[in-house]
Amino acid sequence: MKLVGIDLGGTGIKAGACDETGRILDSKSIPTGLGDGPEAVLDRMAQLARDLGADKRVGVGSPGLIDHANGRVLESPNLLTMQGVPMRREIARRLGFAERDVILENDANCAAFGEQWCGAGKGESDMLLVTLGTGVGGGLVLAGKLYGGPGGMAGEIGHVCIDPDGPPCGCGRRGCVEQFASATAAIRRAKDKGLPRAKPGDLVQLSRLAREADGPERALLHDIGRDLGRGLGMVVCLLDLRTYVIGGGFGAATDVLEAGIRVGLRDRSYGDRLQSVRILPAQLGSDAGWIGAARLALS
Ligand SMILES: [Zn+2]
């Protein structure tokens, strides 16, 4: 059985086909070309699905708040062109599918579902995916099922507040995790400290230096990890969740963030359970989104 998933992004569309165990059969990516308008983007998405052999169903991941009742993206700052477009209906029409056979879901939720299926969270029935990119995204899997809540907003760890007096956030409030631990925040924090010394703001170099020596780079990543861990500590208190998969571009630094994350977890939660908390780097990279979307086509 062939499953096809599409991951729509602001700059690129990634899509692929896998079998019912998540084994990758084929994948492709093309520029989104938002400037060409929503019709052109929908055409490209449908063409990708066709090229990959979707013949009955397809899963689609998109950034933003998803209106499940009407199959559209309600609100997405990075994808304004597609806001309000009846994506599910339009893709179904282009492919000749019934509308119910196009499954639309938030992209971070798809990535979480992908990682839990055949990535870092494989074998875990409960996990939170945290993506450290431009912002901090999250996706929650509970009892082996994607849990989005009524509006698909569950798992939004990026907007858990860890400091009510902290820096302002894009969501209109202050001191959200995103303002401390996203890749963007990490670049800002590194530059503020003039780190890494050779090339301020270079996260790859910052992580490498932190790995190599116990210097100011390691101290900064420890602080960033601690701030993320404080947010995760609230999840531990609320759900007793033990598995945290860290992805996104800055997720590559999980190994050097982990010590700080554990300090933050201890700051904001308690008990022996902290010893069994697992902090794992994501494994599927940029394939996680389409793989999770493809899995949605299975269920
Ligand atoms: Zn926020």
C-alpha cells in the first residue's frame, strides 16, 4: 500500500510516498511560489500528489491554525496567501478525490505524528515534539493518537509563558518559551554576548564550540536549554509526559542543550519521574511533516 503526504511550507513544498510501515519510497520538493497566488500553489500540491502516485487519499500538512470543519487554513502569518482558501476541497477537486480523502492537519502536528511513527518517538505511545526554528512549534501524541484539541492548538509549547516580564512575543503576550529558545532567539542571545567569538550569531559554530569546551558558548546553550526545560517542566506537571523529541534547525544542538533542559525541568516540576524523562533529537529531519501527513492518510 502506498501512502502519500504533502508538507506545505512558506518557501518549499515537500512531499513523499511511503509504505504502511513508514518506509520511504519516494520524495520530492519544489518551491512553493506563494507570489503566484493560491491557485498556482494548489495546482503544484495536486501535481506533486499525482507524481507520487496518490490514487485514493492524501494527507496534507500546513502551517497555521486549521479549520477542520471547513478544511482550510484560518490563520498563518507565514502563509498569508493561503489563508481562508478551501484547501481540502480544492485539492480533492484537482485530484478527483472525495473531500474526506484529503486529510488536512497542522504541520507541526504532522511532524510529531511522523516522529512517533518511525522516528525518534517510535515505540512511545505518548510524546511531545518540540521544533526549534524561526519560532518554537509543538505537536502532541497521546495514547498513540495525534492530540490537537478542538482547534488543533494543543502542544503549543512555544507559547507557554516562563517569564511574565520577559520579552514581547508575536502572540501578543510576554515571556513565551519561543522568545528564549527558538533558533531566532538563540541567534539574538548569542549576538548579545558576542558569541561565538569568531562569528557572532552562527548557531552551527556556537553548538560546535559548546560541544568542544566548557566555555561561554556552553554556558549560553545551558541557559537556553534551561529556559526550554522550564516550559517542558509544566508539561511534566500537567501530563506526566516522559518523552520529548527536539527537532527544527536548532534541534541539532539537542545534545548540548540537554543538561540545561534537565535543570529547567527540575526548576518547574518535581518527583522521581524526572529521571525517566527522555530528551531525544528528532530523526526524520524535514521528512517528518510529509511522513506524518502520509500516516494520516492511513487512519
Ligand atoms: Zn507567545
